[in-house]
Amino acid sequence: MKPAQRAAKLRHSIQQLHNAYQVGFAGQPRLSRAAGQLDAWVTQLKSLSAQTKILPPQFKKEISTLIQSRIKLYQNEAKAIRDAQELNIVSQVAYGHIEWIKLHSDRYQRHFAGQARNTRDGSLLSELIVETQVWLQQAKDHLESNRDELEESSRKDLESWIERMSESESMYQEELKKITQAQQEQGSAEERADLYAFLANQCFQLYRAHFSGHPRSSRRLATLERCNGQLDLVAGLMKSVLSKNKSAIDYLERAQSNLDIMEKNLIGYQEEERQVDLAQTQLDYSGWVKNLGEAAQKVYEDYSENFANKPRGSCDPELLSQLCDRLYDVAIQIRPFVEYSPEQEERGVLFLMLDQLRLYHREYGLVSEAVKTQNEIRH
């Protein structure tokens, strides 16, 4: 084998290990990681390091440096994992609160950061504000109730995240005001009629992604309630702009047709809300957990079908965002049942969901950037 080929093979082996690290460890909570896996990778890297001795100098230095940097990274992470897992239980619970706060922040980033305000779902932001208040109160209660028992590192981390989320809540409140103003006060009557049709289509897409063809027993009722609330609001805005500005709208018939569709779909969605509620009241504990596990599995399958081993530039970031939201809905429903279950298998179901959710969110950013770059090249 030629030296260049041998060097390429070593690079590939090193990258394969690092790909596994990126999936299994980067950005994931240390409390649920296995440090022994990192130890095994360090051993493999040391074996690869021995193979660099026969490489010419122009390859040897580059690959040896890469191997040593990865060994240091994995060893440091393994130590950090072991340190985290030696924390007392109240400190571990503190990091559990932090992980949920991070997931909540991820939702805001996907749906609002860098987006035009008049196209955003104000009902979703209202939900995020309420959730922020809940997460904050839970974290504050844990901090105040266990301040003397919390280890210094976890106490400082929790205090830092509480401060960040308090700032985020204020920012969300201000952003909601600006979104409402942009949607209800800006633009001509015709522009607002078109905007309301666009916002209604967002509701239709949300319903299709989360409810059409999915078992009622695993749907998050709060998401359907939010969808219906938003659609009802948008239909009311459309009705108002039509009644006050008929002479200013060139495509009046189209706008009226859009309103009719909104009102018709809203009736259907409200009936579905009742049916979802009815289906879930008939479930016992084991049935609910089983159905939620199956719903998560469907998300994993949809991800594998549409994203695994596919060039990022050819993937659909909007679909990936929908998968993130679907998995979040499952995780938030199953959390009260299993997060502190004495059964490791039940807790493991939730841990897997959250691992995948963090992975999907990170991938969403990479896919979005790849698609943006590809579109810029085409133009």
C-alpha cells in the first residue's frame, strides 16, 4: 500500500471514531454517558498511533498530531463524565433541570431566531413563555430547597442557567409583542389577507405533521389545542380585514375562499381535539407509555428514511424541524411517568428520546446551513 493510501486509511479510521463521538457524546448530558466507551476509543487511537511510525514525515506529523488531540479530548471527556456521575443525587437532578432548559431553548432557536416576525406562530411563542416560567420555577425550587446539599459546580451551573432563562423569558415577552404588532398592524389590507392565508397554512402543516395518520393515543393534546387556538385567531383576523377593507382587496374572492377553508378545517380540528382527549382518557399507565414509545420509534424511522446517510444539502430542514417537534411532544408527555422511575428500562426510553432529540436539533442546524450554502452556489 502506498504511503498516501495508508495515511488516508488512518484518517478514515480516526474520523469514524470521531463520528461516533459526535453522535454519542458531543452535546449530550454526561450523567447518562458511558466513560468506558471513551476509554476503548483511546486504546484504539493508541493502536493507530503505532501505525504512523512507518509513514513518511509529511504524513506522520499531521496524523500523529490529530491522534494525540483526539486522545486528549476523549480522556478529558471520560474524566468529566466520571466526575459528573460521582455527584450526589440533588446535584444530578440539578443537571436534569438544565438539560430540559436547553431543550426548551433549542425549540426557540428552531422556530424564531433569525425569522421574519410576521411569519411566526405567536401561539407557539406563548406556549414557550409558559413553559419557560414552569422550568424556571422548578429549577428555582430545586435550588432553594437543596442549596446546602448541592455541590458547588452544580449550584453555580444551575444559577447561571436560571439567570439565562430569566433573560430569555423577558426577551420572549417582548418578541411576542412585536410579532403581534407585525401581524395585525403592518402592511396593506391585501398583504395582511395574504399573510393570514400563509399563517393558516402553517396550522394546516402542523396538523398534518403531528396528527394526520397518527394514533390519537400518543398525540400531545396541548399541541392540537395550540394549533386550534392559532387557527381561530388567524380566521378572526382574516374575517376582520375582509369586513373592513373589501374595496381594497383585489383578490376578494380568493381571500373569502381562504377564510372558508380556515373555518371548515377549524371545525374538523376541534372535533379531533375532542376525540384525542377521549382516546387518552381511556388509557391506563402501561398503555400510555407503550403508545408513546411506539410514537418515538416512528420518529426514529422517519429520520432514518429521510436523513440518515443522505447529503445534508439535499435534505429538508423543515421536515427535520417537524421531527424534532414530534419527538419533543412525545418526550414531554412521557417525562412525568418515567423520569424518576425505579425501572432502569423505563428511564432508558426517555434518555434515548432526549439523546435523539439533541442529535436531531444539532443536525437541523447543519442541514439548514448546507441547504443555504447550496442555494447560494446555484444563484
